[in-house]
Amino acid sequence: MGRRPRGPQAKPPYECFSPAQNDARKAPEMENPHMRAVAALSVLALVAACQTPCPAPATGPINTSFRCEDGSLLNATFTRNPDSVRIAQEGYVVVDLPARVTGSGYRYNNNGAEFRGRANEARWTRPGAAETTCHEVQQ
């Protein structure tokens, strides 16, 4: 029956074909010089796409309003250069706070005032007042 020999006399699969048969088994599409050029250009195009710089982020101020649990309305103006927020709250003086490092979300504080949060919820603390939770007002 067509049993394959075992032991030292068995040939590895690549030795089962003659050199001419191995040449015939090569991928014919890569033997065509035009296909090689197309493949090379495709790789170059992909590499060039990775090199394209991303567009610069918006640097203008972003204005957002928050309604706080203490009933007040808070207006926050975020800027990138410098990275800060300007907080305007009804009945209080306007406060400018520089950005601080945080694990996630955002955090701005200075001289006892702190504005921090994530997504559309923030916590606001003003010196001499209790912390309040604020939610972004959808416009």
C-alpha cells in the first residue's frame, strides 16, 4: 500500500521534488516584474501614509456651561495655550486656573479653587465654599 517509509531513509518534504519541480511550484504572480513593482509601490504608499502628520488640534477657546447641584450656573472657558480654564460663576469673581496632571479626565486648581471632572460631569470647589457637582448643559 502507499506507506511512507519511516526512519533514517525518509526524506523531508522539500527533498521529495526535483529542483525543476521546486521552480515550477514558486508563486508565478511574483515572477512577473510588474507585480513586484505594484507590491513595492503598495508598501511604500502604506509607509508614506504612516508618515503623514496629523492635523493640529483646535487651539481656540472652548466655552462650556455647567448647572451645579447648589443651583448655580458655571461658565468654563478652556484654553490650550496656556492650558487653563476660566471659571465664571454667578455672584463671584472670575477665576483663572492652570491645568494640573491627572490620571484621567481633567483637573485645574490654584489658591484653593479646584475644577476637575470627566466627560460631562465636574466637581467645583471655591475657597470657603463646599464642593459641588456640576453637569454640562447641553446646548
